[in-house]
Amino acid sequence: SADELASYQRQRDIIADAAAARLGIDAGRLRAAWAVADTDHQQALMGGLTQLGVPYRRNTSKPGVSFDCSGFTTYAWSQAGLNLARQSTAQIRAAAPRTKETAQAGDLVQAVAVFRLA
């Protein structure tokens, strides 16, 4: 219903504001990025945020206890009902290619370091 959608959007904005404050970034930009993401991406983001403060620990995926990188993304996306491979390389290989223009909040992207010799 329209009321449920409005309530969901208000809650999403409250979560975005809290995340922005914790990260020291602009809340309006974060809200806008989340608002244009599809529902699965939004649910994965919110699922991941429930684990803020949970420590990193290699080879683990225990909500509320510890995660490694791929364990965390597997958990977050499972909150949206999607199953990811457990290993990060397999996750990146299975992900649809994204550009700066097509990426949504919550997408898995591969970071590439570029070094320049002086």
C-alpha cells in the first residue's frame, strides 16, 4: 500500500542518515543513492548495516560475531533473498559488470589500485 511504501522510505532515510553520520558523509547524497537503488540492493545494504561493528576475522561468516569480506557480502545479500558464492573471486566473477553510471548502492565492485611512478 502507499502507506507501507511511505513508511519503508522513511525508515530507509533514517537508516541512511545514521550511516552517513557514522561515516562522516553527506546524508542527502546517501539517501539519494539509496532511493534510486532497486529493492534488493536496498535490503542488502540494510542487512549489512545491521552488522556494523562486528569484527573482521578471516574465514568466518557469523552474524554478530565476525566476518571476512566475502562472508559479509554473502550475509548482506542473503538478507535480500539472494545467494552469493562464499569466495570473493567467485562473487566478482558472477557479478554483472558495472560502470560508474550503472552501479547502484550495494553493488559489488572490484577495486583496482593504480600506482604512478614519479
